[in-house]
Amino acid sequence: MGRANVWLKRTFIVVISLIAIISLLLLGFSLFSHGHLHQQEEAEREIAVIHVMYVIAAVIILLTIFGAIGVWKEIRWALIVYAVGMILSSLLMLGLNIQGLASQSQVRQDVKKQYLNLLPLVNATEFLDDIQTELECCGLESYRDWKFNIPNSCLCTDKSTNPCVAAPRNSSLFNSQMGDEPIMIYEKGCLPYFIEIIMSLIRIVLGVTLGVMLLWVSTISL
């Protein structure tokens, strides 16, 4: 690189520092998401996406370290490692973005098929209980998926924002209730909400990788 202008050095370091910060945020988001999903056996696809995020964030952080050291200390081999890694990683991220954009419809269908295989719902699992409480929904496509064994996690609360309906009178919710007061449960199923969460996660990964790739390519001109 030679005796580069100090301002070019500083500009380069600022850009790759920004890339490193974005990568650290991606890594933090991955850790948070993994911690939220690691107890959910049904969330295999989401865990796989998290693993990809780990790898992307770790590689980017490592390469930015090589780039910063190489440009500031003018170490040729470190700059070569950074440049080669930048090119290969940019091509990989471009391929992932193209594939991700093209496969969103297929991902929706695959996720829907995966969770519909759980039907018929017989007993509430911890996974479904948590999802129903958090997303204010009941069943996969509707509360009818539970037949007559509707769990308490389907019960509407005073703060519920999603639509509620009266539970069927012959459901298990009425076993311990006296009187004719209706029991309100969430009307809509959880699957549409859960699919949107997965798609949002994928879009975040694609957006971050595209942004990092554009920033990375901008270092070529420095």
C-alpha cells in the first residue's frame, strides 16, 4: 500500500469500523434470537438461519480486524487477507441475497407445511403455549385446531389487541366454570404471525448482509 495519505487511512478505518459495528449488532441480534428459540424443538429452520448469521458476523468482524491492522500498520499480507476475504465474502453475500429473495415464497410454504404436520393438536406444548400467549393467537390456523381441548394460553386478556370470540360451550375451558358467562379466546391462529416473524428475520439478515456488502465494496475506492 506504500505511504498512504493519513486521511485515506482514517477514512478507510472509519468505514471498516462501521462495518464491524454493524456486524457486532448482527451478532448480538443472533445471540438474542438464539436464546429465544433454543428451547423450541419445532424451530429448526429458524435456528439454521441464526447459525448462518453467526458465521457471517464472525467472518466480517475478523476480516475488518485484518483490514484495520493492515492499513494502519501498512502490513501487506494483512491487506491481502482482507482484500481476498472481502471479495469472496461479497460474492457469497450477493449469492445469499439473490437466493433469499428468490426463495421467500418457498420458505413460507415449507414453514407452513412443517407446522401443519403437528395437527391434530391434542395437548398444549410449552412451545405453543408461549407462542399463543406472546402473539395473542390460538391454534395454528384457528382455535378449532384444538378441537375441544383448548388450553388456557388461548384465553383473551383485558389487554388483548387481537380479535376474540366466545369459546365453544363443550370445550375443556368450561369444565371448572360455574355459570353461563362466555369465555373469550383468541379467534385467529398463530401460524400467519409466526411465518411473518420468520420472514422478518430473513429480511433482516438479507438487509444487513447487503448493507455490509455495499460498505465493503466502497473500501475498494479508498
